[in-house]
Amino acid sequence: MANTTNIKEPSRARVLYVALLYGGFLACTSVLLWGGYLVSLPSTFDVEYRVASYFACGFSFPVGFFASAAASYIAPTKTAWRSPLAAFALSTTAAFLLLAQIKTGICDPTIGVATGGIIGFASALFFCGLQEIVASLKIFSSGVAVFGAAAISAVLYLLFKVLPDNITVWLVMFVCMPMVAAGQVIAQRLAKQNGKPHPMFQTIPKNNQGKIVNAARDLWRSLLCISSSALLIGIIRADALDTATALSDTNDSGMLGLLFASVALLALWKTIYEQGLLSKLQLIVFPLIATSFLLLPFLSKTSQDIFVSLAFTVFSITSSLMVVSCTRAARVYAIHPVLTYGTFAGVVYSFLVMGALASFAFGGMRQDGSFWLFAVALVAIYVLSMALMLGKKPARLGIRSKAAEERTGMGKNTEAEEDNVDAKAAGKKRGLNHPSAKRCAEAAGRFGLTARESEIMELLAYGRDVPFIAEELTLSKNTVRTHVKNIFFKMNVHSKQELIDLVSFFEL
């Protein structure tokens, strides 16, 4: 009998280690990314330099994500492109480049573009490497690690604020970032199972096009919601480019929002996980995003701090859930986690930098520029509302052929939820109490299997062959082979081992 539960629950110590590592890196990015490093510059560095460096960092950040996603698609088993040492070398280069500019007093915007571009690209590489580590945990544990990391990063950021800004930047670049790189190397080794890479890192995306399409169907509504939230944050951040003090205040509001969001998510995570709400992310965050956009055109100076805190809290919630959602999709469909996360994060942060660019071009959030804010708010709420309506009846992830529907007597309008009930009933009828029975029922519902197909799929997941299944269910071998063919087609797998791997990644 095949063991479909060979992925051990990670120890608390390992989850804590991942949370500390991820939290430490998030604290570093809170200091460096999105213009944070600009506070270390002398007052002689003008606004033109700050703007050029900020947008170079903003644009190179999503480019780094897309590049990592492309590398995971083209060469998923290679390790050079996802080595934390490469990201560390880039971040160290940026640190020395920034230090040289300050020492010489050269404030050429071209050099600022190079510095910001390197910082943004290196940060994306670090994020993708950490996503691999998070994805090696089981889904519930990954949520605990990510939300715990968010809280840890907020606390560390507040501790950093005790130090002068110019000291904090160099402490992060020359002390904290090397520690993160070393910690990531150790974590990558711990993520291996019995000395071998995790099964997700051995898949070839080119051979799993159907699974990638199914993952995209699963994530696009969440992607739209989170991208809308990022657009809002971009508008807010660009409004603070004039002075280092404004940038620092904006970052402070962001980290306070992150702290509140992480505590709330940790408190609610068990409910979200057990009730299956992660796949309904757009339902969870839509009211918060819509409220933020409604307030956008009417923002006044007196309400700005409250609004900024609300917006950053929303973005913190969505970005944290984004990490876990991508982890879940990678595990369910057995595809490389960097492919899902790199693509997802690349789109999200592209929206953020586009929001910043629009805000900068139209004069920010000042009262005389409020009309464009009103137009943005209307379009965003309309698009989100349409996505919410489309998401009321989620599309079935499995692909059903007309011939299969005719053979099973099932109509086109049969819902996956009904199949799921049938599958659970079939499992109980046979009296199977194997630990993976619930995973099989979940997989059957997600891919639209009939009750009979669910029975056969579960036996296949247990490692049974066609003769055994035929005898067990009192069917002819040809009938079983026909069902197996339909199951493989709907689940987009090509062998029994692929089916076992796919079912093993399902978690309730």
C-alpha cells in the first residue's frame, strides 16, 4: 500500500525557525525597500535623485519576481538561480554603492537608479527563496510561520526605531542581511526530506501545463483583490517622496498596520484553515479594500493618518494571505512554489509601482488632484465587484469531457459540491479509515469526480492495481480501466504515482 501521508508534520522548532528567519528578513525590507534606505542620505541629495532611485527599486522588485518565476519554469531543478548567496551578493553590492555615494557626495540620479534597481531585484530573489522554505511546510504550519513572521518583523522594526535612521540602514545592510542569507542556506537544507529535495522542486512545469492552468483559475480572484490593495498602497507611498521624514512616517504606519494584521490573522488562522476560507480570500478582504477605496477621494489632512493605517492593515492582511495561498496552490497542484509565488507577487507589486507612478504623475493625494482619485476608486470597486459576482460559483477545477458525462449520466450543471458529498458517502460505505480518506474526498470534490470514480481514485491513491480494484468493487477490468482513464483526464495526471503525489498535497 502506498503511503500518501509521508510528509511529516514539521516540528514546532522548525516552524519557529522559519518564522524568525522570515520575520528578520521582513524587518530588513521594511527598512530598505520602498525608499526606506533613502533616509540615510544627506539633505544635499535632491528630490530628483530620491524619485529616480525609488521608482528604479519599485520596478526592479516585480521584475525580480518574474525572473525567478521564469527560471523555475525553464530550469526548476537547478539551484544556482535560487541560491541566497546570489541575492546576498547583489544586496552587498548595493550597500557599498550607496556608501560610496554618501562618502563622495555624488547624487547623480543615474547612480541612484542603479542602487535602487539592485536593492529591488535582490529583495525579490530573497523573497522567492524564502517562499520555497515556507512551501516545504504543511499548509497550516506555513500560515503560522508567515503570520508569526509578520508580527516579529513589526516588533523588530519598532526596536530599530530606537536607533538613528542612518545607523539602522547600515546595520541592516552589513549585519542583518548576511545573517538572513546564512539562515536561508540552513533552512534550505532542513527543508529537504531524507536528504532529497522536496517533491515540488522536482516537477517539470512544462509537463504540467494543465496543473498550472488550474492553479491560475484558483488564484485569479485573490490576485485581483490583492493587486487592488497594492495599487492603493502605491498611491500612498508616492505621496511621501518629497522628504525623508514623510517616507519614514509612511513606513511607520505600514508596520503598525502589519502588526495589527498579523495578530488578527494568527488569532483567526485556525478558523480560516478549518472552514476552508483561504480559497475564498476575495470574500474575506473585499469589504476592507472597498472601504479603503471609498475613503480615497475624500481624504483630508486630519484623517490621513487613520486612512494610511487602515490601508496598510488591509495590504498587510492580503500580502500575508498571498504567501499562504500560493503555498497552498503549489502543494495542491504539485508545481514549483516559486512559479506560483513569483508570478503572483510580480503582478501584485507591478500594480503597486503603477499606483505610485500614477500618484506622482497626477500630483499625489492633494485636494486639487482628487478627481483622478475618485475615478480610480470607482473603477477599482467596479472591477472588484464584478470579480466577486463571478466568484459566487467557483469554476470546477477538473476538466470533464462530454463522453464522460454521458457515461456517468451527469448533466453539465452538476456542482462539484454534490460530487464531494457523494465521494464522502462512498468512503464511509466501504468503511475505510485510512488517514488519507479525507484528502481523497477533498480531491474528488475539487476535480468533479463521480461517486464511482472517487472510489476508484481512492484505491489508486492507496497503491492498488486494476485487478484488485475490479475484484474489490465487483467490476470488470475493462470498466475499471475506463474509469481510471477518465480520472487521469479530469485530474490532469498521467500515472498512478502522479495521482498519489497530487492527493498527498491536499489538506483540509
